[in-house]
Amino acid sequence: MLARRAASAPIRPRSTRRCVASYLYTAGLPDPDLLIRTSGEMRLSNFMLWQLAYTELWITDTLWPDFRRRHLYQRGGGLPGARAPLRAGRLSA
């Protein structure tokens, strides 16, 4: 789908990061700062590869149903220099 939309666009002399990002499903959304990969899986399986180029990856052996807010505390907020844990939707303590 992305390739078809890009192919039908006017030819540009030079593709930029912003140009490529405009064709993605996440166009207009900021790239994630942190990706938490549960169950110890070490692969992304083509999941948001462009958007994850500068994202910190955190791979944990904890399974998703067992993942809780305390895991974020143990990580130190997930990001370098973070003082408080990330605010995460429905994670329970």
C-alpha cells in the first residue's frame, strides 16, 4: 500500500525523511521514544521499522499479561536520565 501511494506521487528529485514519513500509516504522529518488547523476543518482524530508527528498544523476559508498572520502575523510566516511570495506559502497580 505504501509503495503504491509513493509510486503514484509526483517524482521528486530527492526523497527526504519527512517525505518518506508522510506516506506511512503513522504520518503526523511522533516517532516512539521507547519500544518495550515482552517475552524476550529479539525481533521486530517489520513492525514500524522506519519509525523505530532512533527508538530505544527494551527487551524483557516478562510476558505481556504479567507486565506491570513496577517493571517500568525497575527500568528507571525506560529512558536515559528518566527520574519517574513512564505514564503507561492501563498498567497496574
